[in-house]
Amino acid sequence: MSTTETEIQPETTEEAVVEPEETPEPDDGEVDEDGDVFPRDYVEKLRKAAGDARVKAKDRDDLAHRLHASLVAATGRLADPSDLAFDESHIADPDALTAAVEDLLAHKPHLASRRPRGDVGQGVTGSTTPTNLAGILRSRA
């Protein structure tokens, strides 16, 4: 070999560049903070359960609001049941509901129901005597 050939050839050293080994991501699970791997079906099951719980919670909230509006309407004291703000304590405690309606009406009496109560002079009366039209005419003559 000539000296030019040896100069052109790079020197081989025993130090080889070692690339860090990458841990392959598992295809069937997820890695949490501690590096634990969970099976994919377990993770999907947890996600489905959490999604179902969110749907049930939303349905429960909708039903609670409807029940509250029905309870307020059943009191008959407010013209519009949505005037009283929703509070879960009103559902469990009828006294709290009554107190809240009374407090609202004390501060805003215009929200009260305007239904006539008692005898307003219309409808069926308790009179059982027959009407004598001739007697009525004679009394006015």
C-alpha cells in the first residue's frame, strides 16, 4: 500500500456511535406517569364507563331541573315556575321550597300567580231553589 492510500482511508476506532435505543410504543395499551402499560381493552372500558357516567350526570341534572319546575308549579303561587332559581335543597326539603317562594314573592310580588280564588260570582252555585221568572218580574214592577 502506498502512503496516499493509507492517508485517505479514515481511521477506524473502536468507539462506535451508539444510538439510544427507543422503546417501542406498545400497540395494545397506554403508558401512565409511572411507565405502567394498560391493555387497550381496559382503557377503552374505562373511557366508555366515564362517558356513560357523564351522560347519566347530564340526564340527572335535566331531570332535577324538570322536577324543581314541577314542584314550584304545584305550589300554584308563581305565575311562571322558572322565576324561582334552581336549588337542589328545594327538591329534598318542601319547607325550603315554600320559604324560597315566599321570599321571592316578598321581594317581587308581581311574580305571583293571578288566578282568582274563592267565589267570584260565576259558575255553579249551591242554590237548590228553582228560579221563578214571574216572581222576579213582579218584584221589579
